[in-house]
Amino acid sequence: MRLDDKSSGDVKIVLPAGRLDAASSEELKAKMEGMIGDGCQKMVANLDSVEYISSSGLRVMLASLKQLRKTGGDLKLACLKPYVRETFEIAGFTQLFEIYDEEEEAVEGFGKKG
Amino acid sequence: MAAMSGSLLLTLIDKICVIVVAAYLITRTRRFSEVLAGKLTPKNQAAMILTFGAFSVFGTVSGVEISGVIANVRDLGPMIGGLVGGPLVGLGAGLIGGGYRYLLDGFTGLPCSIATVFAGVFGGIVYILNRQKFVGIRGAVVFSVFVESFHMLLVLLISEPYSEAVMVVRETGIPMIASNAIGMLIFAFMISNLIKERETEEERDEYFDELEKKKLELNIAREIQQSFLPEMVPPLKGFDLAAKSLPAKEVGGDFYDFIPISGDEIGLVIADVSGKSVPAALFMVLSRAMVKASATGNTSALKVAKRANDLISADAKSGMFVTLFYAILDQGARTLRYVNAGHNPPLVLDGETGDLTLLKTRGIAMGVMDDAEMEEKVIEIGEGDLVVFYTDGVTEAVDDEYHQFGTERLVETVKKNSHLPAVDLVEKITGEILAFSRGAPQFDDITLMVLKGEKGR
């Protein structure tokens, strides 16, 4: 799985690509845990290139969200493809995550709260 | 003089062939392997002392005599013994080799025998300094050059008359150093090969152990999961019910359950735990127990779901969650009261109109948050109506190009086969999924439950 990341100010952005299944989710999990371990508090997951997300993928997102919110941080989602959005919706996760259409909006979402 | 040294060197090289064979035979013995592996038992040490002592004696005997001095590889055995087996082995082999030399005549007898003892002890010191490991090819060869130089120094210091000692050193110095270095090279090469072989073996064993463990884990997870699924479907009045779960190779923690509530009421559960293998299987057992405990005697599907969620959330760590659909089937009233906690919405096919309804409610997967907002809804189930409960393993089953079976194919299969009894419909759907995936690996558990309305009482 391709797994890029970049920064915008103090916001870290992860860009996974392809299928987020059990195997690739492990990779993403390691990446996000590493970033949080390095002190990242504001994270955006841009899922524009993710075609499929399994429950393992949801679990990685949930684990990172829980960990970040514990210390006052947050994980916001951006650019969900219809299928991916549906998976989040079915699990009820759309009421848990802040979801944005554009990556910039998600990054700005952090600014508003200061 | 130079010519003489040259022919001497040739003669000594001649002995190298013998050394190669000896090196091969010695390094292949079981005791030597054990010593290399660090097992310095008294028996192993004694065996090494005798072996390398004997090799040292052989070095003396096979030497070439020049001016009353034997140019030889006597020091080689004790050196190797020390480098591989520590100071005791080095000393022992040195005493044997040196002692034998001392019994022979020659004015360099004393320094030569002392040098052999020192060669073994120095080898042992290097062994200890190198944290009880063999020092490697280069280290061993450099070491042998150092020891032979020291040997020559001893001859110069101790032997009388000094002028003859100088001549001996001049004649034999270079050939002694060279032949011992070459002998050492041969041994060190074989030893380091042996060490590498052993490491590769260990890695391979470790890999297989890991694989074995993984297999065992998969089996355990599968057994846990299967042993907690109901063995049979309870008999119902006016309804036909069937269920089946096909675990993936790496089980995903799907489950279903039937819970008697009261007279006409029975609780139906289908759920999918996030994650894989043993952790998922254990979380499945936990979730199932929480739901069962919450459901027994409770006629409100909403209360059951909320209670179960609070219990599961209290125990859910590191993002574990379970999507769960809970329904209470009232066989008398012919109703299904249900709560959907983040699960794939079951399909309802109207027996008369063929209309399709999805059983969705407000809700979120269990274990995500305490006090989650949920909602209970109710539908009637008439004669010929069909409810298909499933987990995402059904719709997300893939063929070898990652095309998904999908909801549409599921609906199509259900519509086409709605006349079948529940148990046959379950078989039909799983058969279609397996035919669709055409041998592509099953990544997730496939779990299905079919409820069919029959003639009322």
C-alpha cells in the first residue's frame, strides 16, 4: 500500500492509498501511532485514494481518534469516496468523526478551535 | 639462504593439505560444534584439550628440521583451542604440545615449549576479550602472526648461544609465521563457515517456530469462535430460521446467537468484531456474553443494546469494537423489534410485493463510546416475508481481482431463491459467494442468518 504523509503547519496529514484491509491497516496503524508518539496532536486522514476500507481500517481510525482525544488532540477525515463514507456510516462512525469534503477544510477545522 | 627459506616454505605448505583434512575432521565433530555453541562442559573441554594437544604434537612431528630447530605448526592447535574453547583448553593443549616438544632435544627446547603454552593461553585471553566468541578469520590470522613473532622473540631471549638463536630465527622466522598463518586461515575459514551455518539454521528454526505458532494461534481463534456459536436453531412457531458462519483462515470474530426471552419472544443476534485472530475471538466471546446477560428476561431491545454497549465499552481497549444487530422476535405478535448498532443493515424482502427494506436505526458500533445514542424500531413479518441478516464478509467477499460480491448480488440471489426454506437459502447464498470468489482467499468471516415468515398458528 502507498502511504504518504505531509504537514500543514502543526497539522499532520496522512494519505493512505488503495485498499485498507487487515494487512495494510497494520501499516497505517504503525504510521499513525508513530506520529502520535512523536507528539502529533492534530491529524488529518485524507482518504481520497482509498477505494475500500474494512473493519480493521475503521479500527485503526478509531484507535487513533481515541488516543488523540485523550490528550486534547483530534483526528479529522477528508475526501471520503462514497463507498468508504458508506462504511463509516453503517458503523455509525460519522457521528464520531468530523468529516470534511476537502483536505484544506479539515486542516482549517483545527484553526477555528485555536 | 633465501633459497633455503623458499624450499622450507614449500615443504611446510605441503603440510597444509594435511591441515585441511585435519581441520575438516576436527571442526565436524559433535564436541567441537557444542564448544562453538558455547557449551563448555568439562567433557567438551577435555575433548578439545586432547584433540588440539594431539594436533600440536602432530605439528611437531610433521615439522621440518633446520639447524636443530623444527619449523612447524605446533602452536596452531593450542591457538585454535584457546580461540574457540577459552584459556583452559588453550593451556591444556599447549601443555601437551609444549611438553612433548620439551622432551625432544635441541637448544631451543625451552623457549619453543613455553611459546606453545603461551600460544594456547593467549588464544584463551582473546576468546574472553571477544566476549567468549570466536574472533573471526581476520582476527585469528593476525593473532597467529603475533603469536609466532612472540615465539621468535622468546627464542632470541632464552636460547644460548645468542648468535645461533639469531640464525635460527632468521632461517625459520618467515616460514613459521607464514605456515601458522596459513594453517590458521584454513581453520578460521572453516570455523566461521560453521558459525554462519548454525546461525542460518537458527534463523530457519525460528522462522518455522513462528509459523507454527501462527498456525496454532489461528486454530485456537477458530476453535474459540466455533465453540461459542449455537449448535442448533431453536424451534419456532410460524417462522423458519437458519444460520451459518464460515470462518476465514484468519478468523474475524463474527457471531450469531439465539436468546430465549419469554414465552413467544426470542432474541436474535448477529455481530462482527473488528480485528482478527485470537484478540477478535476473545472480544467476540466477551461481547456475546455481555449481550446474553443483558438480554435475558429483558423485553426492550433498546435497553438490551444500551446495556450491552455500556458493558462492552467498559472493556474495549485500543479501538476494539463490535457491530451488532439485535432483534426480539415476537412469534405471537409476528413482529421484530430491533436495534442496529453499526451493523450492515439486514434486508427484508416483502413476500407479496417483492419490496426491499433495510433495517437501519440510529446507533453506533458497540464499544466505541459509553451511553451511545440508539433507537429501537419494529416491523411486522408476514407469511412469505424474508429477513436476511449478514456480516460484511458476505458483501465484501472478493474474487481474485478484488471485485466485491456486493449488496446487489446478495439481493438478487435472495429474490431469485425466496421460495427456498431458510436453511437452503443460507446454503444457496454461501454457495453463490464461494462460486463468485472462485478460490480467491476468504479474508473475512462469512456469516448469514435467514428468518422466513411461515403460515401463522
